[in-house]
Amino acid sequence: MRRREFIGLIGSAAAAWSRGAHAQQPDRMRRIGWLEQGQPDDPNVQARISAVRQGLEQLGWVVGRNLQIDYRWGVVSFEMAQRLGGELLSLSPDVVLSVGSPGVKALQQATTSVPIVFIFVAEPVDQGFVQSLAHPGGNITGFAYLERTIGAKWLTLLTEIAPKVKHIAYVFSPKAAPYAHFYYESAQAAGEKMGAQIDINPVSEPADIEPILSHLGADGGVIFNADAFTNNNLKLEIDLAARYGVPAIYGGGSGGAKAGGLISYNLDVPAQVRQIAPYFDRILGGENPADLPVQQPTQFQYLINLKTAKALGLAVPMTMQMTADEVIE
């Protein structure tokens, strides 16, 4: 081997070690706070935790060796986020992950120095969390949730599979989803063009859901918003939709159709979650959240449950089946 080639190889190895040295041999145990809207026994929550930890391990951050993660669960309101977010900040974390808007709002008011990374946050600029998507400008950055036009998309899919539906209840939690009006307004505008009536139905307790579905007539349908409350009450929503024979679309992810719901349409959550670990790594390595652009969703998941459609007396058009990511039979 020539001397110049040997020196080049040594230099490349040294550069590679330098890039990963902060992760592999930190001066101290680094700490991540995780403010979670779901519960620890939720399979979807465990799946994203596992994905993030695996991503961190690939970057040299191993829980118990050079990294600690502190969790707080069930953050579905601003008041809960204030209390539980305060607990996490008292532990002096190097970075905090907020799953959902209530957590970001509470953390934003509590600190301007601790880096915050968010997921499942719609319209972060309009909510005042960042200055712009390209240049967040503060201590907050992350991964944006669905754009406001998703409301029209949900309505279109629901009426395509159930053409007789003309009276739609839009169900959401104001505490968990302060952004829901963006989606509702989109659905409402689309409904006016389609001759469909969209009623806004805020809920705060699981008991609020049944009266909404029970009062829908033969032309009724439901859009369940993508928020922590609707996700946490998914089984109840599916059971009630089946009991009252109401076609429903679930915006909270693929779990709706997989658990027996008619249609699910949301962003591809696993694909977005896989991007979190590299952002953690960059922040733990000294990069400023202000310089890390907010990432927009680019992949989506669309599922149809044919068994549920048959039970509702619906014939699913072949065009819908062909465009779906998964058809459950």
C-alpha cells in the first residue's frame, strides 16, 4: 500500500470516529425527556419508542450506557402537559420530545433554553411554535402532522365508500387537538360543494361519543379526528359505529381499520418516527434546534376493512381497493 493511501485511510477513520465520538464516549450520561400522549401499554406507543431507541442505538446512544430516557404518559391536555412537562424539566434533560400540541405549548411557556422536538403537531407555524418550517428560530423543531386539507380528504374517502352519507359528525377533543378547526374547516368547505352537512362535535369524555352516533340517521357518517383522545378511545368508537351502523373514517392511524373500523387514513407514522433519532443525535451533538428545519409528512397510510364494509351493506369500489395501502378481508 502506498504511503499516501495509508495516510488517507487513517484520516478517514479518524474523521469517522470524530463524527460519532460524542455519542460513543460522552463526558456524562445524556438525558432525554419524553412527554407522551398515549399510555405505556398501547402497542402503537411501544412501537414508536422501540423505533426511536433502535435508531439511537445505531447512532451510538444506548439507554443505560450513555443515555437515559424519562417518560411521562397520558398527556392529552395543556394542564396535564404543564404538570408533567414541569416534572421532566426538573430533571435537567438535554432535549425533550413532545408527542402532541398540548405538550409543546406547555414546554414553550416553561423554557426557552431546553431543546424541544415535537411530533403529531399540526400547523406548527400557525400555532406559534416555530417562526417558519425552514427556519424554526427558537428552541423548538420537529415533525409536522397532517396539513389542514386532510379534512377534505377524510370526507371524500368516507362519501366515496358510503355515497348515501350526507350528514357527517366531526368528532374531536378540543383539549387534545387545539388545531382541529383547521381540519374541520377543510371538511366543511368540501362538504358544501358535495351537498353534505358537516357538524362539529367536541367531546371531553368517552361518554360524549355515543349520543353523537345514536342521533345520526340513515344518511349519517362520522369523521374521527386525529388526536390523542380519539386514539385512546378507538375501541369504543369502533364498537359504537358498528352498533349504530354508522360508516366512519378514523384519522388517527392505521389502527382504526385494523381494529375493525371501516377506513383509516393518516400519515405513515412509523416512517416519520424513524426520523426522530437523527434529530436527537444532532441536538445531543451540539446543533441548535433553530437551524433544524421542521419536516413535513411525505408518506401516508390508507386502509379499508372489507369485512366492516360488508357488515354495513357497503360495496367498496374497486378503484378504492386498488389505491389503498392495505385491504383487510
